Amino acid sequence: MVFATPHVFIAGLGNISHPITRHSVGQLIVDALASRLGISMSSERGGFRGRSDVLIGDTPVNLTLYKSKSFMNISGPSIAAEYRKSVNSPSSMIVITDSLSHRVEALSVKLGGSANGHNGVKSIISALGGDLGFYRFRVGIGRDDTDAATYVLQRLSSHERWYWTEDGLDLILTEIEKVARKNG
């Protein structure tokens, strides 16, 4: 019996103009995935894209990584366009986003559901014409006493940057492998 290699599309949310901030942790993780897996990212009209056949754990995966050039809150149209060109299957799409509701270094994985107030996820859902049941990888950034807008635009600490490019990236790769196996 021959099995097709699963194709997984991953969009990292953030603002290109505000790299390495809590709000852009999704894009930091996409860059870390590209580096770890040897995927070259190229600049295209709507964003940065990389695609390659890789081995995640012991699972072969055709992986597309994407970062929109649009501000996060209006990134849905460019992400939806790239999604439709690559996988066009909701359960093969992963959106990596920051989460104020989760403690620092926590990863919450969920298939489908609401945007939980996240404007970037709302933009994607709207651009897709409704919730199509894609995966949300919510990366905990914690919260302090400052207002949310100020807090999310603060730079990640050196420890947080290290975590999401090393140990935290290992957690994310484990979850990507699970998604790939379900779609294989």
C-alpha cells in the first residue's frame, strides 16, 4: 500500500515591522522552523514563503511555511490566498499565534473553534469565509499589569527567544508531526 506524503501549511502570525516582539512570536517560530529544517524562505508579493519535503520525527512531510507582510490584524487575505494555493484542506493548516491567556512557554493546540478575541485569527477566519476547522497553535506570552497593546509589542526576553527556537520548537515539531500523521 502506498501512502501520500501529507502536506502541511503553517502560517506564523506577527508584524514584520515589529520582529521579536511577543505579538510576532508566530513569525519567530516560522523562522526557527525554516532554520532547523533547512527550508529557504523567499519574498513574494504577499509575504515570505518556503516549501520543502522534510522529515519531522519519523514522518515525511511536504511543509509550506508562510509569514504575511501585512499587519497581523489584516493578514487574513494573504494567508488565505497562500493556503488555497498550497493545501486547501483545513485540517492541514496550522496558524501559530501569541496568546495572552496562556502562561509564558505554554503551547496550546486546538483544532477549530473561535478566534478567542485574537484579531489576526479573526482576519483569517473572515478571509476563509468562516471557521473551516484549522489548527491553532497558541503560544503563551503571559500577561502583566500594562495594557495588552503595550505588553504584546514588548520584545521577547532572551530566554523566551531561546525557548521558542530550541526546547519550545521541539514541542511544536512534535505537534506538527501529529497533524501530519492525521493527514497522511
